[in-house]
Amino acid sequence: MTTRVAAIDCGTNSIRLLVADVDPTTGQVTDLDRRMTIVRLGQGVDRTGRLAPEALERTFAACREYAGVIKEYGAERLRFVATSASRDAENRDDFVRGVREILGVEPEVVTGDQEAEFSFVGATKELPDTGQEYLVVDIGGGSTEFVVGRSHARAARSVDIGCVRLTERHVRSDPPSEAEIAAIRADVEAALDLAEETVPLREAGTLVGLAGSVTTVAAIALGLEEYDSAAIHRSRVSYEQVAEVTGRLVASTHDERSAIAVMHPGRVDVIAAGALVLLAVMDRIGAREVVVSEHDILDGIALSLV
């Protein structure tokens, strides 16, 4: 007997919805509707410490759309999880109040460790048990989560090196200057040092990459003419491919990145920073490839509802 659930993941750059039927005995998640809207909730949060009024309104507009979808499918349970930007903001009560009024649920502003656990469960539930641990890396807009485990997360750490945060903090040129790229890399290296204090990054046998920066890099590496989730999910992208795509992205202008067929308009200005994070992680652990997953925190939230 399946349960129809709705899961919402509200991050720094995007808000995403999954409506699915979940079998509580097998953990099988059957998608009915999976969608994403770029709202840039975290616009300016790293600098001001507050959610901007226009960012809140973009997010509430997406919530209104999602409320209609949830009602249409008749979901029995709904969970709304908010991550990095809303953790950091002084005025997060404005965000909580608005979501409650539109969707009738309290948004849960989860900790980085909780976010990491959801991501790990969602990403690994259908991957084969190789007898080795996975390192799951979820590169978001405001933060990146690192989780090591096999059937369950053994160690996790969230660090503030998301693609939006790094872009807003360092990038002023188009394309980014060498000094700006170096500043991003320095922040990422410092964050990886922090992550390694609690997460044994180099002990896992398989690197699994999640979220829009990773899936976009994969789509470019695979030479796709349009974004194709089925082709991207569980694809394996080599270190050399990631390095080549990253080099291309950081050397490209905004217009050149916009012209890439698989590029979502909301990622054009932040994709270079996201790719730099992925490449730095692979450098740090000596990974020869990354397994790309389209299943992530949304799937983990959906499973938590049953």
C-alpha cells in the first residue's frame, strides 16, 4: 500500500517539488511530478544576513504554484524543508510565516547535518551495495554537504561553499579573473579542510555528486543537446571531463554560458563556482570519476514521510 506524499526542498538558489507514491515496505519512490524553480532565495544573504523582499516574493510565488500541484495530485502528507539561506537569515520568521500561510505547513529549517542525511538516503537508496562506502557531495547554492556511509550516513558535515555564496562573494568580472578564481579555490580548500575534520573524505570507494551544478556539468560533459534527466542519472563522468568542462565554464562569458544548450537560465551566473567546487573535491580525494545522481534530498524527504 503506497502513500502519496509531497516533498519540498527550498535552498539558496532553487525551490523544488516532488509528488510521489512511496511504498513504506520497499522504500520505492514512484515520481508523479518533479519540478524546480530558480528563485534565488539566498540573494545577498552572505553580505546582508537577511532575505531580500524580492527574493521572498519569488519564493512565495513558486509556493503558490506548488500548492496547486499538491492539491491536484491529492497528496496525503507534505514536508517542507528549508536549507542554507533560511538558516543564515535574521528575518527567517518572515519566510516561515509566508510559507505557512500558502501551504499550511511549517517549513523546517534543518541543520546542515540533517540536510546531509536526507541527501545521502535519497542519493544512495537505489545504488548497488559494492561493499564500500559512498562519499555523497551535495553542492548547493549556499552550502555543500559531505556525507560518508554505506547503508546509512556514518559521518556528515555541511560547509558554506555553495555556488551562489561563492559567486556573490568573489566574482565581479565576466568571465571571472584569475584572482577571483583563486579566491574561490582558496575558500573551497579551507572548507574542505573543515569537512575533513569530521568526515573521512578519502576513505570512500565511490564519489556520488548531487544537485544542479553537478548535473549541469555532467550534461555538458555528455554532450547532450537538451537536459535529459534519464541520461544524466547514474552517469559516470571522468575527472578529465570535469576538468575540461570546468575550464571551459570559467573561461566563458555570461552570454557564452547562456548559449550552452543544457544550461538553465538560473544557473548561468553561478555554474562556474559550482564546477570549481566539484573539481576541487575530486582533486582532494583523488577521484577518477563521479557518479551523478538525479535523486537527492527530495527523495530523502519523501521517504521520511512514510
